[in-house]
Amino acid sequence: MARYTKESLDTLRSKIDLVEVLGAHIELKRAGATWKALCPFHDEKTPSFVVGRGDSHYHCFGCGAHGDAIQFLMQHQKMAFGDAVDHLAERFSCELVREGGEASEQKMSRSRLKEVHDKAAAFYHFYLLHTEEGTVPLAYLYNRGLSRDFLARFRIGWAPEKENIFLSFMKREGINEEELEACGLLAMRGGRLREFFLERIMFPIQDAQGSVIGFSARKIKETTFGGKYINTQETDLFRKSHVLFGIHQSRRRITKEGQAIIVEGQLDALRLIYNGFDYTVAALGTAFGGAHVESLIKLGVVRVFLLFDGDEAGRSATLKVGQLFQKEGVEVSCVISDKGQDPDSILLQEGPPGMAKRLFEAKEYLFFLYSHLSRGKNLQEPAEKNTVVSECIARIREWNNPVHIHESCKRLAHMAGVPEELVGIAPKTFSASSFRRKNDIESDGIDPDKILEGDLLRWLILCGAGEKELLESARKYLSIEALRNPTAQKIYGQIIEAMEKGESFDLFTLARDAEDEALSAFLAEILGRKVNREKAKPLLLETIAKILERNWMLECEALLEKIQSGLLPEDEVKKVIARFDSLKRARPEVPRE
């Protein structure tokens, strides 16, 4: 995987104005040589969040929050590590250069790709509103109940019917065919590059920060080539399976309230957002999948409302998408629409109050599941009721949270009017065939090495690995090999390397590997907790002691297994026993300095 060069990251570090970054998201007020704000990470009435002009870190004297620009974007804006780095590079006009190859060989920068998309969106929007050809699609949109303000807010546009109008404009703007192809705006057809979007209403697709990264296009004439909707092809910016349409407009409220509305169509999403339900998103082209669920969970979502069409396809989608969220422990509420209805028509017929009422009356997923599976069944017949209950139990057992499973089975028993023992609730029914073993449940998703070593790195990163005393304490007792998690080893190794070179260490040092997904996920975990910097050294030493203790115990266990295996020659056994006895007497200790 290509890495960014140290030189380009150093340039980015030097360009960043932390006050400017923070000021885009919180209200900073000048107080002498510093800026103060109400801390965005805890509730307070008196400002204790402080940053000095020219400083590279902020600090809250109330809750202990501390970090740099990357960390702020990760924690406050819920950005992935790589996205935060790219966002800062774009904001401060710094091109990040990849290692290997001359500048001419570098991949087209993300900022340039976004610039091309923005120009395209401006062209399509203008063409809809200010050309004769645009009058027909404009009339169509007005007839759908969309206002001029609506079209302007979401930059909805029109792709011309004839070729070369769009291409000629983009060339005049200094954009070449190679760049247009990289953005998916030109595609190879019939042996030559041609415009990908023709004779369609254009919906710009934005990332969480508001940059246009692609388009979703709808035809309004049956004679137009292709399906009803087509989307930008996969590009360096745009991956359908990861993109949530409407996330830019809805992100702030989703992260604040921990809930989201999920709909199927782009127009449904925009209509809801425009009418005040600005916590709505939709998938694009592909079915709502695991990557979408993961993206919303990272934003702090604990509850979703599924608002799909009232037809059979909509009910099936509710069943499938609801299961994805339930599996991850997210509460699911299902809005049941009548046949022929969709979110767009509900808003037009009932207005925002009617939509709010439907959301308030939404049914829990388990109720929807039981009702859906019961359709066409005679529940007075034991065999048919058994089929419905058994299928519900099978779906519930696919979920990952044991408490969630247990409580849902209890509710299912009540719903179906059967004893709890019949749905695997009573202790006597617990078995390998009905539930996973207790040990499996307790260990699900838990990596004790990752947790422990994450604590070590949290202290070093948040408290400043540049504080030599802390880093020297860690290095004195722990080698890189003493850590077991590969990502933790990698980060710790980079900290040690920076120290040996006499360089400062911060998140920009790790940004060389910003596109490493494992690194990004690891950092999101360890930076999510605040620390008390005043207790940094004693707690760091405590973490070091735990790591040494763990390694000591693992080595003892490994030696004991060898002794008890019966596979070693007698002379080798004696050596291993001697090593084991010596190790037992040498339990590691870390001075409380």
C-alpha cells in the first residue's frame, strides 16, 4: 500500500491553523493570547476548552480532552483517520505526495478529483435552471412538488441530451479528458470516450464533509438509454457500497442524537431532510449492506427508523436491513407504509406532522418480523405457529449481543403466547445447539491484547510522546516485540523511531499510513477515551506492568505446556524445568517512579 512521504506530511503539519479547524465546528472566543470555547466533549457552562494561536494542540481543563487537528476531526466529526488527513490537506491546499515515483507518476489528487466534480455539479445545475432544454425536466420536478429553493439547496441539475455540450464546457474550465474519465464523467463506449450522463436529472452525491464525489442520475423519458437510475461508476472517491446518500446534510444531527432514518430513494432522502428530518440517509444503487451499518455505528447510531416503500419489495428490504442492524445491537423501528406509498408521497399527503406521527408510532423490529412471518399463516394451528416462532428464533440467534438475544426471546414468547422455556430462555434449555457456549459469548469481539496495548499507546499519543520522560519509561521496559497486536507494534515502532531520530511524534507521523484501514480503526478505538494528563506517568507505568505481567504468564504457560506434553527428550525436559523454575522466581516488577 502506497504511503505519503514524510516531507509532504511535514508541510501539511506546518500549514495547519488549529484555530481555523476548530472554529469551523465550535464557537471560539478570544481571551488574550488564547482562544476559549465551551468544550464539545462534555457539558459545561463556563468555557474550559483552550487553544493558543499557533499551538498545535487543544486542551480542556474540565474533562481532560487533548489532541491535535486530526484527533479533533476523528472524535468530534467522527471521521476515519485517513479521511481526517485528506480533509486537512484539502482545506490547507497541501498536496500529499505518495512514496515511490516522480510527481508526474502520482495518482490524481483527491482534491483535484473533487474540484472536477464540483465544476460538473455547477454545470448541471446551471443547465437545468437557465437553458431552454432544462424547462422540461424543471417542469417535471415542479410537478413532483419540488421548489426552486429545494433544487438550489441540493444542487439538482440536468445532463444535456446532446453530447459534447458538457465536455466542451469542462475543457474551457481547464479540465481534460483524463480527469473526467478518472471521475467517471467520461466512459469508454463504442471504442471512444463518451459522456457517461446524458438526458437525466442529476443528484450530486456528497461525502460527509460536503465535497461532491459522484452523481446519481434519473431518467424521465422511457426512450432514454439505461435503467431508471444510474450512478457514477466506482472511482478513487466513490464506492457505492460505502457511500450514504444524504450523509453531509444529516451527519451533525445523527452524531448528536445517535439515531438515523433509512430510506431507499435519493428523492425520499432529500425530501425528508428538506422538511426537517435531517437525520436521513439512503444507500446508492446497491442494497443497504454491512459497510453502511458500520459507517452509521461509527457515528454513534444506536437506533434507526426503517422507512421503505409499502410494497412487497419494501417489506423485504425492511426485513433484511433490520436484521443487519439488529445483529450489531442497534435498535430498529419499522415504519409500516400502506401499499403504493413511499416516504415522498407520505410527506406530500400528510406533511411533516404526519411523518413525525408515523415515526413516533413505528413498530419495533421484532414485532415487524413476527407479523411479517405470520402473514398467510393460521396461528391457531400448532404446526404453523411453531414454524413462525422457530424462524423468528433462528433470526434472533444470528444477533451478536447475548443480552439482546435473551431479552428478545422473552418478548417473542410473550408475543406468541408460549412459555419462555420453548424459546430457549430457561437455564435448562441452554445448550450448544441453541446458544453459543458461554466462553464464546464472553470472548466475542474482545481482544485483550489490543485493549491493553491500546492503553499504552493512548498515554503516549494523547499525553505527547514528545514528553521524553514518558516515552523513555516505556522504552526502558518494553521492546517493540513485547507487544502482541501487529497494529500496536507498528505504532509503537514509529514512536520509538521518531525518538531515536530526535523528532517529535504526533498523529501526523502515523499519517504516512493513513490509508491503512487496520491502523485507522485502531486509532479510532484508542483515541475515543479521554485521559487525565496529571496521572499520566503512574498510569502509564501501571499499563507497562500489566503488559510485562501478561508476557511473563504467557511464557510460563508455554514452558509448562512443553513440560507436560511428553514430547521432549529427558535432557531437554530438565532444561525447560530449570527455565520454568527460574522464570517463576523472576516475576516482573515496574518501579512506581
